[in-house]
Amino acid sequence: MLKRGIALMLFMGLVAVIGGVYAIGEPASSETQTAPAQEAWQAEFDDICSRSQNAMTFSQQELADLIQRCDVLMPKIEKLDETRKKVYMGRLRMCRGLYAYVLESKENQKK
């Protein structure tokens, strides 16, 4: 029972920390993006990476299009602050890598 209580407290603490990070947001500076620009890249990022679980069902053209969209989005993410750039760039590279791997495997199946 004590272990469950400790685990619950740790979980709640983690939730509070994560919630606090989202509540704080990014620091105000002249280098930060405007809200519409931020929303645009974020929406594109979310759309691209949310499709990764269905990567095997996409046609070769759809996969090529997703890879191209990743390539277009990378420079926008490069302009973010260091922490966010590291997180989002890593996730975007993983999504792109998955799409490229699936595309390559589909191309090899046709040979």
C-alpha cells in the first residue's frame, strides 16, 4: 500500500511538472515566433507525425509526399529555441525516418 501511495505521489508530481511547463510556455523575446506562425508549423508537425502509425498503409506517393513535407518543415523548427528545437526536430526526424524506411521497403518489394 505504501508503494502505491509513493507511486501515486510521484505520478501526480510528474503531472504537475508537465502541466507547469505547458502553462509557462515559451519565454517572451524578440526572437519568438508570432502565434499564427507558431500554430502553422505546429499544426503541420502534428498532422505529419500523427500519421506515422499508419505508415504501412500509405502508397509510395503518399509516403514521398510526407517525406517532402518533413523536409519543408525542418527549417521552421530550426528557428525555435534550443529546447523546443531539440524535442521537435528529434520527433520529426523519427517520423521522416519511418516514412523513408517504409517507402524503401515498398520499393524493394516491387523489384
